[in-house]
Amino acid sequence: MIKQFAEVIVDVPAMQTNQPYTYSIPTELINQVFPGMRVIVPFGNRKVLGFAINISEKEPDVSFALKDIEEVLDLTPVLNTELLQLANWLAQWTFSFKISCLQVMLPAAMRASYSKTIKLTSTEISPAVQKLFGDKNEIPFDTKTLTASAFKELSKLKRANQAEVLYQVRDRAKAKKVTAIQGCLSSDQLASARETLRANAAKSFQMLDYLTTLGLEQVTLKKAMQDSDLSAAQFTSAEKKGWLVKTKVEKYRDPYREAVIEQSQPKQLKPAQLTAVERINQAITDHQKSVFLLQGVTGSGKTEVYLQTIATALEKGQTALMLVPEISLTPQMVRRVKGRFGSRVAVLHSGLSEGEKYDEWRRIERHEAQVVVGARSAVFAPLEDIGIIIMDEEHETSYKQEDMPEYNARDVAIKRGEWHNCPVVLGSATPSLESRARAQKGVYEWLRLDERINGQPLPEVNLVDMRQALKTAPALDISAPLLSAIEQRLAQNEQVVLMLNRRGYSSFLMCRECGFVLKCPNCDISLTLHMDSRSMKCHYCGHEEAIPRTCPSCQSKKIRYYGTGTEKVEKELQELLPTAKILRMDVDTTRRKGAHAKILQQFGSKEANILLGTQMIAKGLDFPDVTLVGVLNADTSLSLPNFRSAERTFQLLTQVSGRAGRAEKTGEVLIQTFNPEHYAIQLAKNQNYEKFFGIEMNMRHRGGYPPYFFTTQIVVSGGSEAAVAKKIFGINGQLQKVLSPQAVILGPTPKPIMRINNQFYYQLVIKYKKEPKLEQFLEELLLSSQKDAARNLKVKIDRDPVDFV
């Protein structure tokens, strides 16, 4: 008799490991379990979710009886061979546990949820316990809802082996089902039924007419009611008469079902675009696993290059993957891609509901969609035979995942390109220094688009020195030149985009009497004033409290708001321009599902003159009537304690400047700054990326930062500052023995914001060029950190962190 065994990576949060466990496959499931399927297996006293990664008929040499797989959640593998191998690489590259890497590849709906129950194993129990359980032997065990005394009683029971905690696992993935109807009578039977009706049975005649037209086709009840003008009750009555049958059928949740998307045709290409398209098409045809850096000024037509190369892949029967950095860019890009490729496009991003993401994922997995557009996690879309991978705005830091596994979507995209032997196109007007340096070295192939497709020059950029302008400014955040420029554009019925990289009403609240600043009780950061909710909020942990009328420290009434935010600027603008229609786009106004798309649609249809927002409005937006872009404070990202702060500032200013003058009308950009002499601001004013690249690379070389050095960050966090500090200094001591004298360790030191949500954070950063012993040390640190997790100490290892803040 055939025996089969499965190697399973199990999901045990308190004791993760990269080592698979072997389970026996029950007789009834022989030849039914394949690598990439999710299974439920017994583990200790609980049942947990696991991923089968290998199936074998060879019985392992063990002295104990193997446990059986209890349940298989999938009929076919949810992760194919490529994604299983990718998970192995990802776990090693990002110093992560394999289970995290396997789960990040699936939509949230397909990750198991666990519930706990506590079951009595003894009849000798106290009256207090009897009261808890009542007449039941097993009750839900939720520590959040238990009183302290109840928790104490249950703990005693567990220690005395009079009760056991059981873990239940359930699959959250649910397909949406709707009622469908199908006629079950032949035309002769329908005619006979008509003869039995009374003359005045108008609705029954109407029903039989509809069923005659329908034939044996199956349609949803909703569509049948719309087409026939009959009610649900009348269809139920027809079912009882045996005229039709009702069934439940699966229906995809389509996030774009109500969107009106105009179909578009390929555009005539400019010479530089044509060169880029021909070169990428050649790589698709030749199955070259090459990486292209498509560097093009804002408005140079990079999107058309993307669309025409995707079309080439589709013509060859292949699929295409396109990544955009964040949800705010998705609506416009989705419209363009869907406009060209219609229903062949699936969308994956955080703005979709759990059910919508699950349905879009299944459309891809079932080969019903050949093009995927999405944010960071869409890089794991279950596409097969990929012909091209595109990463728009490749420099964006939102491509980096901050939780385990801490992957950069760019690394994963390039890895998938190698597997599929297909080109990866990295597009940007302001490439990351790392990508631009690789292009210069010939590691990436460099394609350039140096002119705007409309032939218009880049917008004129002027700086407003706020050190002088504040003296005559009509409002704290808006200088006289900016207000005058806004008024001029509004008079010409043109549109304005204003960017301030800070949300809320003001940055902090301070007492002018004693200097007290209202801080979050859980984090080392000041609370931000929000006038719309009339509260003080922490943007890190979500803590919220009322606005104090007097100083909590000295009871003085001289408590004032300092700094600025989008909400405050909106109020200032409305007072200065009472007739202007203003739309605000920040994290607070875009919380609701579909809010991004709605705000952009309103602005696109000219329901507002001014779009005011945070950095989410800086990239990708394309509105022909926007002729003025104003940056209210160019210095917010410059002042961050980060070696990339100049690069971020240059990129942000260049990107937001590119929103102006994208059609026939000439664009203008005004940048308000307190540091007009800074090289990043001066070079962004002239959109001179090449000069900025030269200066910044020199600064990085002198400071010993990427791309000249590799960096790895180790962060220890926990509820006790002393324990966190002891752990990080212990790691530092171990590293000194492992690293060569050429490596540099920065720290250990508290993170700039040391406490968030009552957790303390300490870090150290290793800068190195080649350290042969480091990889093994970090892998061992990952595994040993599991013991620390039991003491509420978390160790995080981040290769190539985007910042150290």
C-alpha cells in the first residue's frame, strides 16, 4: 500500500521556525495533497495552519508515530513552484521566517484566523469555575473579555491540569454567492403551462413570456428582475410551480464595476519613446532577464511605453505585472491600463475590501486576468509565464515593507524576472541613487526620455524665501507671491495643486507661559491638533484626547498652536479665497474606501479649483488644467535625521513640479522654503537630476553610505527600556567578534522616537562592503530571538533599510 508524507511549514506565532515538520497523509488523501496547498495539522494541543512544501513516499526514520494531516483547505495549490522557491529566497534574503514569506503572498482572506477555547478535563472544580462554565464543558477563551479574577481561576485550573486550552483554526476565505435562476421547462411545456392559467393572471403570463425568451440560460436573480420587471416573490412562486430552479452561484466582487472607463488606442510615439519600446520589446521576444532603468522627465510619456510593451507581452500569449508605489497613484493608472486592456486587468491594492482582493487574486490564479496593476504586495500576484514586469516610480520608499518579511518590491520583481526570463522595467523621473548608479555601471540597461511629449518646456520654478516673505505674508503658511499666483490662475479658470507634507491642523500645542508641550502618553512624540474632530491625535499609536483649554502643567490660558498642517492651510485658504472650491487629500480625508478615486475624479471634472494635499498628490497625477503647483514648505523632509533626506527632498520637489503644465498651457511652480541655498532645493528648481546625482553620490561616498556600502539595521523593542538596552548592547558585543575591522557599527542608540505605543526601541546599523560571517550570525540571531519573544522582546533585522528614523 502506498504511503505518503508531507513536509509542512507550520504557523505557530510563539515558536516560529524555518524547519518543516513531517506529517503522515491519511489514506483517503493519498495523491490529493500537493506542494503549495494549505493544510490544518495538529501541533501540541492545538490545530494550526500550515503549508505543504514537499510530498514524499519515503518514510522518515523517526522513533515516534507521525501525526496525520487533519484537513486540506485547497483543492489545488495556492502557491505554485515559483512562489514556493521565491519564499525560500525571501526568508533567507530578508532574515524572516518562511511562514511569514508564504503568508505575505496570499490575500488576507486566505490567512487563517484562530480562536481559543478552554475545556475542562476534571470534574473536581470550584464553585467560581462552575459559575464561569455553567452547564458547558468548553467555553471561548478570550483574554480581552475575561475579568482578572476569572483569568486567575482559569490559570489555576490549567496549572493543575484540570483544563486545557484548544486552538481552533478557520479559513477566512469566502466566495461571494448570489442567487441565480434557470428555466427548467421546454417550449412545449411552457405552452402547456400557459393554457392552464386564468385569463387575468397577468404576472404569470409575463413570467412565462420571460422564461420563453430566457430558454435554458442561467442568469442572476437580480438581472432577471431587472430584465423582466417582476419581483423576487414572483420568481419564488414560479419556482414552487416547477417552472424554474434557483441556485447559488459565485460572483466576483469587482472594485471597478461602477467606473466608466473610456477605451484608448495606442498613441504615436516620439523617437525616444520608440527606441525604448523597441529595445524592451526585443528583450520580451528574446526572453532576456534584463533590468531596464527608464529615466524620463515628468510628462515624457513613460506610461505609454509601459502600455505598448505590455501589449507586446500579451500578443505573445504572456502576462504582465505593473507596480505602482501607493494607493493614491492607483486610480489614474488603473484607468489607463483598463482603458487599453479592459477586463483582462486585475487590480490589487490596500484600498480594496478583503473580499475584493480575494476575488481579484482568484481571477489571476484562474488565468482570467493577464495584466495585474497593484501596489507593493501585488509583486507576489500568482501570474504564470510573465512577459514583462514594470515598476513605476521605482525610487519610492513605499515599495519597502516595514514588517516581517521586510522586503523591497524591487528586489522581488527582479528575482521574478530572472525566473520568467523576462525584462524588468524600473521607471522614474528621479531614480534612486542605487538604481542610477547601477545603470551607469551597466548592471541595468539605461533608457532615457529627456523631453516632454507635448513639446512644452518643463514648468518655470521659482523659490520664495520665507525668511523674508513671512514679514508681508497674508497668512502664516501662504506668502504674498503664492497668493497672487493662485488668484491669477483662478481668474483664468485654471487649476492649482498645493502640497504640504504634514497633515492635521497644526504640528503641536505649547504653553507660552511654561513651555509645556502636550505629548502622547504612549509615545515620545507631541500630539497633533485636528480641528475637524476637535481633538489631539497621535499619528503613531492612534491615541486621541480633547483639546485642553488651559495648560495641564501650570494651568495658564496662554496655550497656543504651533507649526502647520493641511487642515489649517485649508482654513487659511478659505478665508483668503472665499469663492474658491478646495479639495483636501491626506490620510484623514482618504480613510474611507474609494475616497482617493472620488477626490481625483472631482478634481478632474473641475468640481474644485484647488487640490491641497500631502505627498500623495506629488506623483503620477495628470490634469491638463493644472498650471500652478505650490509647495508650502520644502523643508519638512530636509530636516529629518536621515542620510537620504536631501534625495527625498529633491525627488519630491521634482515630482510635484511635474504636475504643472502637462498639456498645452504653460506651467509654473512656486516653492516656499527657509533654506533656498540648499543644493537639493536649488537643483530641484532647475530639475537638474544629473548634477544632483553627482553631488549626492560624492556626499554618500564621503559619509560611507549606500550605494557605496551595504547597510543592515537591527532593532530591539519591548516594554522594558532596561531589557531592550541590555539586549541590543549584548548583540553589539557579539557583532564585534564576528565583523572585520573594515565594518562600521553605528550605535547602539535609542531610535529618534524611542517610545511608540509603550514599546521602547533601540537600534544599531552595520555599514559594510564584504562580511563573510555576517549572514550566518544574523540567521542565528533570527532563530535565537524566538526565546526573547516570550519575554516581550522583539528583534528585527532589516537588510538595506530605507531610513534609520
